[in-house]
Amino acid sequence: MVNVSIARRYARALLDVSSEAGRIDAVAEQLTTFADILAKNPELTDVLNNPAYSRSQRGQVVEGVMKLIPGLEPVLANTLRLLVDRNRLVYVPDIARVFRDMADARAGRVRGNVTSAAALPADTLAQLRQTLQQLTQRDVILETRVDPSLLGGVSAQVGSILYDGSLRTQLDQMRRELK
């Protein structure tokens, strides 16, 4: 609970500053990239979170990682340096997630997941996206997954609402009704 509160505080401050510069989406993308780099490198995460390393050593590591992100927004670079100074780097993944959610809410977007038994053609995915936009009255950003256990059909989750048209769910429903 505490880390969500801390993450929300930093994310809100970063959102306010980046909105003044008109660079919310760029900051969201770069912050997510930074968090992904940390998540994919456990040794790097250890250096950044281990108190055995000095603040200046962690700062040098963060500066090196920031060089990996082309065109890093100055606002984000300053925020990452502040997180080093305040020993809050452990919260970067939470800050990235909360920031993305806040940026999406401010822009009127919602994220969703589409799971299908086979890869969906682009036109079908576009039509599904348009239908979900009409249902939610928001711009929908979809992430796709393939799960052969669905047998057929599509399952879409937007926010907390699940639209399940998978064959597996329909067969399970029939099984329950026949008992």
C-alpha cells in the first residue's frame, strides 16, 4: 500500500510537469522503457536497489541506462535523478504503471487485452477495437494474445469488464446447464 502511495505521488508530479511541456505520451513511453530495462536485468536491479552500493554509484548506473533511451525527455531524466537522490529507484516499475494509467485517463484512453485461439487479422482487430470504443465511449488500446486453449472465438477485457465470446466458455456454460 505504501509503495502505491509513493508511486502515485511521483507519477502525479511527473504527469503535471510533463503536461506543461506537452510531452506526456513521450514520457510515458520512455519511463516504461526504463522500467522494462530494469525488469529484464536482475543484476542491474540489484545494483540500483542494494544499499551496499553508494548513491553516486547508483547515479552513474542510472545515467548509463538513460543513455540507452534515445531522446530522453529532460523532465524524466531529472525525475530519475531525484529518485536516485531519495533512494526511491525500487518504485520505478510502480511509478511507470501508475503514470501510464494517469496519462491514459487524462487522454480519454483505456487499455484492453484481446485473447484469441489464433492470431487475428488486422481488419478483424480494427473492427473489434471500434466496437469496444463504442461500448466504452473511450479510445481503446488493445494488446493481443494467442491462447489455443480457447478453441475458438475471442475474449476481450477492457478495464474491469470481460467480454467473453470464446468457444471454451460457451462449452463450459453448456456443460453447466446440462448437469
